[in-house]
Amino acid sequence: MDLPLSGVIGAAVGLGVGILDFAVIAALVRRTIDRMGTPPDPKRMDLVMRGVFLVNALVFAGLGWWLGVSVSGIGAGGP
């Protein structure tokens, strides 16, 4: 199976954008949890942040792959 270069580049760029977006999302999650009043368990908070990072990275890498392949025309299907 050959991977199109445009998809790989798009996924890499998408992952970079996802990492930048994670900083914003993590700040919002922390602010929301701090507003609850009771301090969260550090282990549970770490697990939540890891989950948020994983989902964010996968979504943005997938979107970057899709956009890269779509823009290049590879995978558009049909003549």
C-alpha cells in the first residue's frame, strides 16, 4: 500500500495544528474543572488530559490527511 505524500504532509501539518489547539482545549478543561470547587484527583486529571490530547491529535491528523489528499486530487475517485 502506497501512502500519498500529500496525505502524509497534511497529517503532519494537522498534527501540529492539533498540538497547538490542545493548549487551548486543555486550558478550557482545566478552567472548567477548577470552577467545580473541589480539587480533582491528580491521577484522574492526568488521565483526562491524556485522553483529550489523544482525541485531539487523532482528529486533527485525520482532518489534515483528508484535506491533503483532497487538495491534491489523489483519492478523489473516478475519472
